[in-house]
Amino acid sequence: MSKYSIVVPAYNEEKSLRLFYDAVTPLMDSLGEEYEMIFVNDGSRDATKDILKELADADKRVKVCNFSRNFGQQAALLCGLQAASGDAVIAMDADLQDPPEVALQMIAKWKEGYDVVHGKRGKRRGETLFKKATAFFYYRFLRKITGLDMPKDVGDFKLYDRKVVDAIVSLGEHDRLLRAQVTWVGFKQTFIEFERPERVAGETHYTLKKMIRLAESGIFPNTDYTLTLPIKLGLLLGFASVACLITFIVLACCDIAFGGLIAWLFPTVGALAAIILVCQGMANIHTSMIYREVQNRPKYIVAEKLNFEE
Ligand code: UDP
Ligand code: MG
């Protein structure tokens, strides 16, 4: 028999929590297996803490971590993953935008042998055009610049096998975007497509500022693209300037008129700018290497070993 952990980050979710509990418990009970529900109260200012206390008092399978302030959904998810003791962990939002019946389908996929089951958002109801459009372009951009083969249109609604949880928790970096990390650690992954309903109550907590922070956590720990860009631009500009200079010298030697003294400005200024960009780029590569050292990710992750002594 397996044990499941449901991990739920909750920030000012007083209106959703009981509805969430009432929707999820009968479904999980129907499995006839052991489970726990870990709510991480991310510094809520409403009655979230009291409601969670009541739920925990009435049901010992409900476990609660109260943060000292609002640290953000990614930190709450990490806390839940660290606290979970299940063989499989399912992360879900508290607002029932992640349909509980899809969690059961995820468990079925896990039993088939998948280590990660992503919830892939088909239609998204009740979300602004701005949010849908920014998410659409951001995740495609992120895939391109990080080279990570992240499934498109997935959020944090997923099932993780125990070994995936352990691998993710072992990553040392401070700024985390779980959806990028789960791709980085590898293992056998699949997805289930679902229609994302509207929030059951309350409003989104993702302000523009929080969305930008989240976007940064996806980009900077996962690529050094931004740091190596100057060296690429510098080399390009350098080649263009040298080619221009050679052309001008040839034209001057052949006595062909081509725009006078001012024209020499482009290759000379261009060459100087190229030198500066290349020097900056080299310093950036150093910064990037230092970052990798500080980030201290494992050099590799072993999924399976054969014929090794325990
Ligand atoms: N959340 C959190 N901390 C935050 C913001 C959100 O723990 O600072 C939780 C929130 O309670 C919910 C989940 O993260 O369970 C997703 O948040 P929300 O529904 O506001 O995001 P959206 O679905 O609009 O992207
Ligand atoms: Mg939501």
C-alpha cells in the first residue's frame, strides 16, 4: 500500500479551504490508501490560520506549516515537499483551480510507472487575457533560452514520485521555479490535460510584481544566456567592423569615393565597442561560473543502479 501527500500552499484562502478539504478528502478516501494533507500557510492575513487549525484538530491527516510572513508560493511548495512523507506527492492550489479528480488520474499514471505527472492546462477560465498571453509567451521564451524541455502550459499542479521530491529538495539555489527544476532533474515524465476552472472563491494573489519575481526565478538560475549575450554581440560587431574597415581600405586604395572621413567612424567606434562588449562578456562568464558554484546543484542525478551492493 502506498502513501500519498497532498501539498497545498495557501495565502489568504479563508473562503476556499473548507471547500478544498470537502472536495479532496472523499476522493482520496475512495482510494483506500494512506494519505496526508500538508497545508502551508504562506503568512496569510485573514482567517486561514484558524481554519487550518480547526481542520487539523478534527483530522490528524491534516498537517499545517504556518510561515512567519509571506514568502511566496514557490517557498510554500518547497516547504510542503520537504515536509511530505508520501511515496508520491501531489501539489495542488487551495482554490480548486486544480480539479481533485485529475489528481486521481495522476495517481493512476504514477502506478503505471511515471515519476512525474504534470497537469497541463487546456482551457483556462476566469483568467485575464493579459495573464494568459504573458504565460503563453513567457514559457515558450523560457524553453528557448534555458534549453529545458519543459512541457508547455503547465503550472505547479503535479504529482512527484519520492525520488523526484528528494532530487528537487537537494537543489541548493535560493530562487526557485519548481516547474523548471522538475524538468532539470529528469526522470520519466508525462502529463494529463485538464480544463482549468475559475477560482472557487476569492481572487488571484499574483500581482504584477509577484509575476515578475516568478519569471526571474525561471530565467536566471537556469540559463547564462543573459550573461553571455554581450560576448556574442561583441564578436558580431567586431566582425562587422573589421569587414567594414577592410572594405574601406580597399576602396581608398582604389581611389573610389565612399562617403568621406565621417564614414570611418563606424568601423573605428564599432571596433572599440566590440572590445568593450567582449571584455564585459568574459567577466560575465566568470560571474556565471561563480554562480554555478554557489548554486551547488548536483553534477548528475542517478535514476537507477544495477548490481551495486546496498
Ligand atoms: N499562494 C501562496 N503564496 C502567495 C501567492 C499564492 O501560497 O504569495 C498560493 C495560493 O493560496 C494558491 C496558489 O498559491 O493556493 C496559487 O495562487 P493563485 O490562485 O493566487 O494564483 P493563480 O491561480 O491566479 O495563478
Ligand atoms: Mg488560482
